[in-house]
Amino acid sequence: MRVIAGFVLLILPISTALSEGAHDFFNDQNPREIFSNQVSDPLDSGIYLLREISIAEPITSPDELSESAPERPEASVPTSREEIIKSFGSPEELEPIKAIDDAPRPFKGMMAAIQIGDERLAWEYARKYTRYVKDVQDATGKAVGLQAKAMEIEGVVDGEGWTGSERFKKYDKYLNQDLAIEDRAKIEGEDQGSLLVHLPAQLQSEITHREHFKESESQDLLKNEEALRVQTRAILSRRIPGNRAAKLEILFFLTPGQSDSLLMGREMESIHKLATEHDQINFVAVSNTDLIPSKIKRFKYSAKATYPVMPYLAFSEVVELPRSTPALVFISSANREVIVEQGLRKAFYVKELINIMLGGAGE
């Protein structure tokens, strides 16, 4: 049995003149100053290396080959002056200028009018074709803008890159409408046992509203968040038992392709860092879906997360899966009390809950 290798090497002939021209071109352009040999790791590009495979070639007799192979008509090559002129036209004739078959109709009409010498008619078709091109550009712009906002709500991007451009702001209305619908569904479907209910409405908004989840490290913001922590501490410290000797387990439940999980995931990076600095705190991110490496990689890249993401199956016997994501589950070793927070939560609020549960040792 013969084996056919899965790779085929194609060698394309290049003339000496073309090689010399390419040599001059690359010298003029100085490609070594433009390109480098650095190869970056793409983010789930969808491109994979093909490994060599072997394919067994079926054994076919010469008789079977002759019976199965379709007969191909031999290409007809003109062999005389008359046949060449008949096939390709007289070299003295003017060749008509035609638009390609799939060109827009106004463009075809313009070219046909030019061919017969009717410039006025060609002008009218040129105007129509220009209007057509403008309509195509407008439709393309709308399609790109709508796709940009769709990418935000589906969690593909975080809304702070090109999709957050001012020219796409007019499509935010559709994003906000769908987010409002999702929020109502979450509120109707989840247990409202959150500690948030004890906080003033304005403070709740600072903790949960999406507009506060944009990246920023300004001093004014940090001072404001410290003041909000003090306010949160004053209200919740009377409701949450604290123990300086306790150990605290924090489970962050997420859905990799969800926009809210992406926003929350960025906030949780600072909680992960806090946990690495305190032996009393253990932080774990948990996916509520099957771990698909490409989705996890995209999530971590967009959220700028360095923490690992574990499958829920590893914790199914410890805690129930929250009804919605994102969600936080706090488990204290002091009394095994479980606190569940479902929905978006700013990092400063989570840090303050940790601080209170550890009796002030979580700073």
C-alpha cells in the first residue's frame, strides 16, 4: 500500500527580471527596518498548524481507472491565422470597454453609455452610481456600529476600544435596552438576600451601575472609593460577624462570554492580588459552563486577569451554582456562614466585605 504525504510543495517559477525588480523594491523599502522576526501569540485566531498526515491510497487496477476516469475534451488551439482571428477578433478592431458582469447596474449603464459616446447619459448614470456608493457606505457604517455594540453585550470586547468610539454612541440605545431587559430578568429570578439592600440607593448605584466599571486609576476616584468604603463599613459592620482568626473562601462565578462577567472579571483582579498577599484569603474564579480554552483565554485577555478559572464541577459538592452570573460566594471558616452577592459589584465593595468578615484584618 502506498502512502501519500499530506503536504504538497508548490514551486512557482520566477523570472530573473522579476527577481531583480523585487530585489530593488525591497532594498528601497528597507523591510528589515519595518518588520521584525518577533512572533506574538494570537488571541484565539482560529488559525492552527496542520500536522503531516498519511492517507492510504486505495488500490485501483488500470482497468478500473480507465473505466472511471471521465473523458476530457482536448483543448482546441488555433493553428492558423484565420482561426486565431476567428477566436480572438481582428487586431485592427476596437475592443469595447465593458463592465464586469456582477458590477452594479448604474456602473454598467455608465460604461455602456460611454461606449456609444453618449456622455450626457453616462453623466446621469455616474450620478446614480455615486448615490449608490454613498448608500453602500452608509449601510456599511451602520452594520459596523451595530456589530460593535453587539460585541460589547456578548462579552467579546469590553467597550473601551474601537467599539466605544463616539461615532457608535448612537447605537448604545439598543445595548442599554437589552441590558435593562437582562437586569429585570435577573432581579425577578434571583434571591434578593444581598447586603446591598441595607445601603442607600446612591451607594448601591456606585457599587453596581455599569458606568462605574470603566477603567480608571485617578486619585480622585481612589479617594472617592475610600469614602464609599467608610460609608459601607459604617452600615454593614453591625450586620456581618467578623473574626480576625477566620479564613475566608471567595468564589467568583462567571460566564466567559458574558459582558457583565467581563466587567466584573476586571474588578476581581485586585481581589486576586489581595488574596495572594493574605494567607487568610483564598480567591477562586469558577466558570458556570464547560471550560472551553479559547473562551477562557479570550475572557482573561479582555479582563486583564491573571487568576486561573476553574470548572464548577470541582466545587459542586461545596456550594450550589448561583442562579445567575456574575456572582460572589463568601464562606467564612469561623461560622461557615455563606454570603451570596449576585450581579455586578465594584472591587472596593468586595474589599470592604472581606475587611469586615475578617474583623479588620483584610486591609
